[in-house]
Amino acid sequence: MLELGQYNYWVVILLMMSGFYTVVARGNLIKQVVGLGIFQTSVFILYISLGNVAGATAPIFHNIEGETYSNPLPHVLILTAIVVNVATTAVALALVVRIKEMYGSIEEDDIGHLRGDVDEEDEGERDGKPPPGIDRVREEDSPA
């Protein structure tokens, strides 16, 4: 049977790739924010895994010679990164709410269509029809 050594790195790779795929492949802005959060969580696990030393103790002052200590710096940095992650997610969700209010949708394709950023190839996919829900957007709310 296949034995996966150092499974925490496999978890990091799985989370990182699933978060990256969600950010790149999804058109829904909320799903992209969730994918970004998953990606950031994988980076947290990676740094915490790198800071772990097998058989080491906490770096508290002892008078024992030859004792190995775990490096506390990655754990401290991750605490700061978690705060940044929460702030980034809050700002991103606030922007998604404003985009929804302005354009009436949180789908990238619909927003691009409203802004006029749609290519000729994209127009052919919808047969020239506007995306659903486009009639809800008022003229004065559209960007100039």
C-alpha cells in the first residue's frame, strides 16, 4: 500500500491547488474570495509545518544543556497573517456587496457585459442576449 510520508505537506498541496483552482476557474466573486481564503490557509499550514521541530520543546528558559527548541517565529508570523487574512476577506466581501449594488450581479461575465468589456467571442456564446438580471441595473448606476 502507498504510504504518504509527511502528510501535512500533502494537505498543503491539496488546499493550495483547490484554492487556486477556485480563484481562477470560478466567475462568482464570493467563490473567488472563499478560494483565496483556502489558499491563504494552506500557506499558514505550510509555515507552521516548517516551524515544527521533532522532539523539540517550547523555547522557555531552562538550564538543560543540549535541549533542542522549536522556533517560535513562524507561529508568531502566522498569527499576524491570520489577522491580515480576516481583514482582506472583510474588505473583499465589502467590495462584492458594493459591486452587487452597482451592477446587480456578482458574476464576472455579467459585470463585464455591463461595462462593455465583452469580446466578440463572448457575445457569440450568449447569442447576443444580455445576461439574466441585467434589466435590474439602472442607467444612473452604471459607471461612466
